[in-house]
Amino acid sequence: MSTISLRRRTAVLAAALIAASGILFVAIPAEAKTTSAGGDYAVTVNGTTYNPAAGKDIKIQNLSVSGKITVSGRNNRFTIDPATLGVYDYTLTGAPDTQRMVTTPTVVFSSKVPTLTAPQRSGVRLSKLEVKDDAIVAIFTTSAGKLKVQAKDGAQGGIFQMEPEFAGPVEIVHTLGPGLFYFVNEFTGKINFGDGTNAVASGANAHQMLLGKDSPQVAVKTFQSGTVTKWIVQPGGRMGGVLGEDAIELSAGATNCTSQCQARNRINGSLPVPPDPVNPTPIG
């Protein structure tokens, strides 16, 4: 039995025993493990690539951008188009790692795009870019507001987040990559996405099952199909992306928080993890 399977069975059994005994249980958070082999982001803006040495960082401010920005990591990669403020071709590379969920490059999201008017998109600038090892923060400002993208070069976990800040709510449309689909998880009743490929426990092609979920905060879903979700995000809210075990843990979901929310909503592997879904069926 793999370490991951043992952890899941132990966690589910523990949860059941606690519930049966009526004992109040306070989880002690464990450090979430997004990758075992580490990450390393390089960001290309206006033809210049920024990739600081290990332990160092690069900070850029108030930059006019022409063309797409590419973010290339060891475990994942994507592009940001300043023309739409959308993220495109969010891809898991499948690099060797005990936490990986694919073994070849796989587009998880074809796009994550905010629906903005022409005035909301006008005058866009890259007001701030921070690159350090396996993490980036990019903040774009326009004449009407701003949008922040945060990402971590991990194989799984909470490794992506998009935060619009405009005068009113903003719609964000998520479109899955080829072969992926949304489905109702049989063990949790919640909506996940994946490609239905079972995990491989050992060998050169070892990987976990590809599983993920949209992670909203102060956001309401207005549309759901097998490949697309649409969300209305309020000012101060965000749309995150969670992959792997964090996507199927038996959590209550994010709180209705608009400031300094990360710590109070962090799960970090402290909750029971159900088994992988069996033959998941696409919604619709």
C-alpha cells in the first residue's frame, strides 16, 4: 500500500472514530506539500526573462507591457495576456516529483479570463512583479482598477489565485483544458475536475490522480457545465485553484473574508482525505 493510500485510509478511519465518540477534535495543521523536488519560476516580459538565483528575488514596478507574459516553472507554466488580463494554457509539466499528477505536459485550464469592459481594460500596466524561487506575484493596474495573479511552482496544492479589484463585481470564466471535465465527487458530494485517469503507485510513470477544484472566496457561481464555470467575484474576493489532496479534503470551504484571509482559511493537509473517485462522470 502506498504512503498516500495509507494516509487517506487512516484519516478517514480517525474521522469516523472521532465522530462516533463525540470527542471534540481540533486539527493541528501540517505543512502542505506541493512538491518534493522544488520549483523554479522564470518570467518573460517584453522579451526579457527574469529568473533570480536561489534564495534571491527580483522586483519590477510600473512597466508598460507589449505582448503576452510567459511564466515557466519546473512543475507548471502559463501565460498572461495584458490585453484581456486573462491567464491561458495553465499547464502541469509532469516533471518527476512524488506529488505529480501527470507524467506529460497537460493543460489543466485553457483559460481563466475576467469579463471586463474596454474602459476597465484600458491603460493596463504591470504595476508590480515579484519573482522568487517557486513563487510569483503580478499586479496589473488599469484606468478603472487592478488584478492580481499569484502562483506557486508546485505539482499540487493551492498554487494559483486571481484577485480582481474594480468598483463592482467581476465575472471570471474558467475553461478546462482538453480531456478534463467537472464532476460530482462520489465521496464528498462536491464538484471537482480531472481527467478520470487512475493513479499509478510506483515505477517510472508513478503519479497521483489528477484532481482539482475551483476555490472561490466572496464569489458566486453562475454557470456550470462539464468544462466551463462562471463566477461573479465581489471586490476583495478571489478565485483560486487547488490541485491534489487539498481539492478533495473534507473542508467546509473558504470563509466570507475580504482581507488577510489566507491564514484563517489554510487547511495544510489537516483534514481527512477520502479515496480517489472511481470512474468519475462529466457533469451534463
